[in-house]
Amino acid sequence: MINQSAELRRLLAEERFIDMPVAYDPLGGRLIESLGFKTVYNGGFVTGGSRCTSEPLLTMDEQVRTAGDIAKVVKVPVVADAGAGFGEPLHAMRTVKEFIHAGVAGIHIEDQLFPKRAHYHKYVAHVVPRKDFIDKIKFACRQRDETDKDFVIIARSDSCRFEGLEEAVARINMAADVGADLGMIFPRTPEETAQATKLSKIPLVYVRSLGNRDNRPTPSSPDLAEMGYKACIDALLQLLVGFHFARQALAELKQTGGYGGLGRDELAAARHEIETLIGLDRFYEIEEETVEEKRWGTR
């Protein structure tokens, strides 16, 4: 069995740039893997949204279970959103341990207060003092070293919006000094986006928040790689696209009593691909070796 945290370490060492598309359920993770991506990301926004609640109201158990369920069905590393570590340094240590035991390869921990407020979705960041954040990262890294040295800790600062790029980078560099592997900030402009990687002691992960109402840049992966970023989390794509097209299809069903957006062959192909991703052929094989008396042909 592949050690996914070690695999993530290998990718970080060998790959120039890593795309981390978001999934909020195991099927979405399998889809990402099947298309050749080398990592899967599970974020708080999509976990919360898919459960009809907000990210700040998620419990550690909900986030760990969601990320762990994805990690169980893919062979590529899963990186997860651990929010503000779900508490103080001691709580952050348990958070690290629980994600490791769930099979997740890495997490990011941020410098917002805990519990987070729903106003976070209005782009209001309530950051804790530097010392509180650094202590949390320090002890998270201590737990990493005790439980799985390959597990990746990403220090995330949300201070850029209100306190500026200099403060955000300073916090990431302090986190690097206590063991963080990667950093994550939220530059406000194209100029800040390009500048951030030059100021950070550790490689940075960019968060591409498609659909944000904050006018934060959403550069392409090639552009981010050129600027020196190590990875990009595409934090919303699968949830937004799935919701948008499902809403269109359901509206058509409600209005007309049917659906014509996909032809018969396209619908059959989509269903067949889902069955392939969930491993139905293997299930058939086992039943044919045990409880089914005949082979019923191909699907």
C-alpha cells in the first residue's frame, strides 16, 4: 500500500508545480484521479456547502470523515482544509493526528480565530495574534514529527486582506521557522500575487477561488508556476460547476417533465463511466465467482 504522505513529499520534491482540484465526495475524488491529476484537495467550503451549512460550523469529525472517505478510494495523496486547527495548540495536535489516521497526506491550518464566524464568507478575516498562530503551527508540526514525519503541514495566513502582504508573509516565514512545509496567503492584486513567492522562505500554495466576489486574482496554473508557486488549490470548481448544470437540468425537468440536455448515448456514457469509477466490474467478477450461477454479459 502506498504511503500517501510520502508520495506527497515525493511530488513536492520532484514536480515543478502541482494542481490540487477540489472534491467533496469520494466519487469526485475518483473522477479527479481518473483524469490524471496527482493530488486531490478537500476544502471546508465544499464540505460545508454540500451539507447545507457553512464552513465555520463544521466540526473536526465532519471534515476528517469527508477527507478520509475520499482518501480511502483514491491512490493519489489527499490534502485537506483543517481550518483553524479546531482550537488551541493542543487541539491542533489532535487535529493533525486524526487526519493522519484517516489517510490524509497533508492539511493547512490558518490564523483565524476559532470558532470561525459565518462572516468569513463576506471576506471578513479575524486573525489571531502572531504568537497564537505560530504556537499552533509549532505544535502541529511536533505532532507531525511524532506520528508521521512525511505528513505535510501548510501554514495559512488570512491577514493579507486587512493587514497587508508584508504581515502575511511575515507570518508565513515565522511558521517556516517552526517547521511548516508550505505556506498559503491570499494576495489581493496581480502585483502582490507575483511578489509573494519572492518574499516567502517556503514554497507557496495558491488558492484559486473561482466565483469569488472579492476581485481576488484567479490566475491559470501555468501563470502561477511561472511566478514560482508550488501548487494551486482549485477550491470550488467541482461544486460550482456541478451545482450550475444540475440546477439547469432540474429546472428543465420541472418545466417540461423531461430532460434533453444530453442525448441518449451521452447519458448512457456518463452512467457507464460512473459505474467504472466506482469499480462495478470488480463487484461483478466477485459475484460471478460466488453467488451468480451464470455470466450475464457485459454492461
